[in-house]
Amino acid sequence: MTMKKRIITIARQYGSRGREIGKKLAEELGYKYFDRDLISMAAEKSGYNKDILGEADEKAANSLLYTLALGSSVYAHGVEHINVPLNDKLYIVQSNIIKEIYEKEAGAVIVGRCADYILADKADVAHIFITADFDSRVKVVADRSDVTEAKAKDLVIKTDKRRANYYNYYTGKKWGKIENYDLILNSTKTDIDGAVKVIKAFCET
């Protein structure tokens, strides 16, 4: 199968099964899959401890991200000596890794990390947003994490808020807004295999 989109970015609401969909999609296409392993890659590139970077992952910093204006030169010379919050440094390193993935990989699925924004100007990239009904997401989180429905509701609300704050802060755009994505898919209406089938069909066109 020849795909017109060789890189697929997936943003997702918490509990929408976006990660599972992304993994299955990558497996079926023979694409590489990138998610939290980007933290390990960032740790290797920057010299920072992986656990420390994990704590900063998908959390917006409190400073103005003036270092973005430095672009790839920051990454080329290392970020460890730049006087900005760790969250900003992680975002810069991950952004450059995502750009490297685009340049080097024949096919890849990238989940989260503002990848849709970072690769927004690339014609051979598809940007997908996975949503789901709130009650459905609560059930998924409750079952997956073995927590009460009340706890699951709290996790869904707080995690979505954190992801939105992170995305809005670093991109200047609004997380989940229709115009930021090529395809928005409600996973409540299908199973994982059905969602993968829809995305594959879209990326073939």
C-alpha cells in the first residue's frame, strides 16, 4: 500500500484511545511509532535525566518562550546552559527531534508533543485529532487505571486541561480546534480497528 501521507501526527483527548489507535495504525502501515519515547530521545540529546524530563512533559512553563526564536541553533549548541525553564528546554529539544523524524523516516506516527504544529507546513503529513464522548472516556480511564468513576472524571478533566494549556502555550493556537487538524475522529462511534481503517483511507487520498 502506498500512502500519500508518510508522517501522521495524532493529538487526542484523554481516554479517547488515541494512543492505542496510533500504535495499531503504525503497526499496520509498517511505520515507526513515537510517543513517550521522545522523552528518552530528548534526554539522550540534551544530557538531562529521563525521569526529570518526564515530570516536565506536556506541562507549559511559566516564562515567555523567547528561545523559540533561536530555532535549531539552540539544539545545535545544546540547551543545558540556556537560562530558561526545563519545560521550555524539553519542548525545544523535542521539536527538533520531531523535525529530524520528518527528515529521516520513511513513515512515522507521532502522538502528542504539538507535532501537528511543528510540522504544519509539510504537505506529506496528516494531522489527526481523536475525540470521544465524555462518558465513554471516563469509562475507559476507570477501566484502564482501575479507579472509581469519580476519580476517572477528575483525571479526564485535569489531563485535558493540562494538554490544552501546553498546546496553547507553545503554539499560540487552540488545542482541539477544527482548523488545526486535517481529520477529527470520534472514537466512541467505532472500535480501534475501525478508527485505523478510517485514518488509513484518509491518508491514501
